[in-house]
Amino acid sequence: MFCAAALAQTPANKPPLTLDDFFNSVDIPNVRVSPDGHAVAIETSRADWDANRFRSDLWLYRDGLVQLTQSGHDRNPEFSPDGRWIAFLSDRGAQEKAAQVYVISMNGGEPFPVTQAEEEIHAFTWSADSGQIYFATRAWTKEQQEAYKKDWKDIIEFRESERGDAIHRIAISEAKNCLTESPAKTCDLSTHSSQLASTPWRVKQLETSPDGTRVALLTDSRTQRWESLDAYGIYLIDAAGSEPRRVLQREAILDGLHWSSDSRHIFFGFLNGSVDGPYQDAQSRVYWVDASGDSAAPALARWAPQFQGSVMGFAALPGGGLIACGRQGTEVQLYTSEKPVSDFVLRQGSPGTYDKISSAAHASSIAFVHSSLQEPAEVWLATDPNDLSHARQITSFNHLFTERALPQGEPYRFTADDAVPVEGMLIYPPGHFRDKHLRMFTLIHGGPADADGNQFGADWYRWASLAATQGWLVFEPNYRGSIGYGDKFTLGIIPRIVSKPGRDILEGVDALVKDGIADPDHLAVGGYSYGGYLTNWLITQTNRFKAAVTGAGAVEHVANWGNDDTTFDDAHFLGGFPWDAKQNYNDEAAIWQINKVKTPTHIVSGAEDVRVYVGEAYLLERALHTLGVPSKLLIFPGEGHELDKNPWHGKIKVREELKWLEKAMH
């Protein structure tokens, strides 16, 4: 593979990275290796500036890389078990109201739809014989929808209108025959599907067992709001149809199903909560549960229980083992384990970040995305997970970045006032690695259960490389609450959700000034989401920052608890519901100290953000405006928390934030 080497000084003859370069990067949301390990299906996302949207396309690597679809609306590729077909979701074409399942031959050609539901398909999976597709969509018939609309017009019944999902099955041959024998407008695919089961919940993932007898369901809340834990579980149905049987439910929001190769166990992870006990937002782990049906209380086991990092993704290996992307500190490396009680074994690869791991069902091949600060994200294929040295790069989507002067970086460690070691990343301007007395921008990650490290980032959220190119030393602190440093570190912010990590960040800034690395007269701060929470808090605690850029961050917690989609998690972090933990909600609210702010502050928010209520941005702007503090608010129409609808929004966000920072320094 790419040999492990120290970050070298950037060659002076490479041109600098521009704003246009930066936002023409290609993201790689999904990678799937074929069952025989010889092919890889890849989903890419890139800006379509003329169409004011992001386009998602599918690519296929066999002997070389070819573009498989070109509609710009295609995502989530999945190989059929026999390796002949690829199914995917798409809302292609003006006639599509919601994403449906399409199938395309491995040899190319025109994709054809196999579903025709009134609403979007939430999840799908192949049957073990590759002859059928199982899919889940909201359990409303067209007649039910029309009757409801007749009664209620455009009125929203906030809870009463919620419905669970139904799981259906359709034969690929029947779908093809229907489309071949009938004009597209008269072929009704819904008449060729049959319902197998229904659930009161939304189905997040479907996975067929390798022996073909059962289908596993991973459930989510109907609206995807985190209001209780009742909705999150793993269920089984018979492949021929049956009532769903619950296999597992814990005080956690479960995520990521994979069957073991012998069809006896189901691997899974979780997003939030705890599989082992009462709810707590510990680091992500991997478990499996016995799905053989031999016991009313199936056995549950955690894989690699001694691992102190966070599992960022995983895949089941055909021999029964596991391969995982594990974060420890600022690195995300690949680890394997042969059985649950075994420790993870680090598979020596290249420094940086491994992501989007995928394994072949009948071969030892794995595919993944790898990146580092000076290596843009690309897809790699390895024939043996135990030997990454011979992995080969199979894409060059982001080759442009190899021709630009990229910044260098390294971890920076300091000790908090309570003797806890804390780490972050320092990213230097190109050509100024390890220089002293630099103007410094502290860029705070969201989450809080996330971390910054040795990885390539080129979007509106991870824009440290672009800031460094503009002459900033960028400090990315992995404050308490971050992952990769043990559960105690991750849980160490409860219930002081901004004051505790905020203190870590300020102590990191102090240490960098003391070490002569940061210029104390040229400091700035910013962040988005939880990074916005912390930015809003920090500017009430100090006036040392000459400028702040904040996005989607709360300044109080009661209205935000009542308006966002992670209410259960909010209450956990603050020690209870608002009426039970009033003091915590007030103590950790920046609004009560906003009159201390002197820092010029740039604010952004998506108009339809429900992860962090858009009203928080208006509240912050009005407070600063009333106090006479220089401020500016940008609202992005049609955007939620992820700013993933129109690429111009993210580009303009960063463009204006860089201008704001630069203006404050003069």
C-alpha cells in the first residue's frame, strides 16, 4: 500500500488551494465490494453548480473504473448475492416523487425500477437467491392517502398522522417482464409485490440471512425523532412472511446490521445510548446477538471488549471474524478480531483515516476509503485484510488535490487543570510547518461524540485545510466529550455540556500561546452544531478572540430541547428533562451571559434545521444586535442541519466566514 511516512514539507512549486478547488471535491458516501471480491460499487457525491444541487452517481470497478449511472440521483448500491446485479435507490426522473429501488446489470445497460411505492423506500435487501428484492415503505395504500388528504387537506396531525412500515417482496423477473410487456406508464409494479409483514416503526435497514430463511429488521422511530427508546430494536421475519419477532432491544439507538456467514448471529453497532446497561452516550462498539432462535433470551456479546477507542464502522468477514475501523486519538486504523472475546489486532497500514469498510461474502477481499491530511480521500481494494501493504488505489476522484499545496499537521497534547491529558490537531499553513507565533483559528468539531484527526476534509463542515491555506494555524481540539480516548473521557461532560469542554478548549489555547506557537493578539474561534454550542459559550467567557464564526449552535436548552429531533439525548446530557434539571439548563445556557460578549460574531443556520432549532440562531443574532456587538446572520433556505440540498450554501458559508475572520485581523 502507501508506505507509512512522516508528513514532509509541502513542495513550494505546487499552487495554493483555492475556494473553487476546495468545493469541487468528491465525497464517497458508500463503497460495496462484490461477493467474489473482484468488483467494487462506489457512490460519489459532488456539486452540480448549474443545477444548484448535489449529484449522486454510481461507479463500478472491475478491471478499471467506469461510471455505471449518470442520472445524478442514484445512491446506496448493493450487489446481488450471485454478483450479477446491483440494486440501488434513486429518485431519478421528473415522474419520481420519492426514492425507489432500481436494478442494473453488472455489465451495464439501462437500470429498471422494481418498486413503485407511493412514498419513498426506507430500506431494501436482496433475497439469498438473487431473485427477489425485499423493501420497506410506509404502510399506507394510495386509497388511505387520498382519504386522509380529503379529510385533512394540508393540515398536519403532528402525531396522529405517523405510520409505521410494511415489508414487501417483488421478484426481479416479474418486474422486468411487466416493464417489457407493458408501456412504462401502464405497468403497475405494485400489483406484482406482496406484503410479508408490518411494523409500527420505521424500518432503517433490512438484511437477508446468508441461508435465505430470514430477514432482519433494524427499526427506527416513525419520524426519526429521538423521543424514546421503544422504537429501536432488531427483529426477524421469515423470508416467506411472518409477524416480526423481536430479537433485541436495549437502551440504545441501534445501527448497522450484518449477518455472520453461518446465519447464526447478527452483528450490530449503535449511535447513542448503551447496550450493556442504563442509557449513557459511551463510544461506539460492536456486538453480536444469537439469531438462531434456540433461546427466548438470545445470547449477546461485545466484540473486543478491551478496546478503548471508538468503532467507526465494521464488516463481517466470511470466516466468521470481524474487521473494524477503530479510532484511537487522531488516527482511525483497521483492526480485526476472530471471535468476540479476542482483542482487536491492529493491521498495519498507512497513517490517517480508514472509512467505509466493506468485505466480500465469499472472498478475503475488502474495500475501503482512506485519507490523511496530505492524501485526499480515495477508494482502495485489498485482497487480504491482514495485509494492507499490497492494497491498491482504484479511484482518483480527488486527484486535483495532489497537485495543490496541502497543509501539514500533527497532534498537539496539553494537560487540563484537573490533570487530564487532552489532545487536538494542529494544521499549519503550507510551507510553515512548526513555525511559531502564528495567527490561530480554533475550529471546534460537532457531536460532541466525534473527533478531529489525520484525515482529508473538504466541505463546509471540515474546512481546516482551506483556512490553513489562507494563512491560519488551525487548532482542532478534541475536548472532553470527544471519542477515541476512552469512555470516561467521552462521558466527562455530563451535565456540564459546554462549560467543561469549553474549559478544555481555553486551556489548549493557553498552552499554545505559552509554547509560543499561537499569537495571542490574533486569535479566532468557530464551529458548527456542537461546535457552535461551544463557540457561543466561549465568547461569553473571554474576549481574547478577535472574531467568531458559529453555526447551528444553541444559546439555551429548553426551547432547543422542545424543538430538535434528539430530545432524549439532550435530556441525558443535561441530567434530566427541563423541569427536573432547571439549574443545569440555565447554568449551561450562553444566553444568560450574552451581555459579556464583545467578539464580532458571524452566524449561520439552515432554515429547516430541526437538529438544532433555527430559532437559536435568531435568538443569538437579536441578542448581539441589541447589545451593539458586530454580527451577521445567514439563513439557508430549504436546508436542514446537514446543508446538503444546495452546494452554493456551503460554499458561500465558508467564503463569508473566511472574510469575517480576515476582516477582524486588520
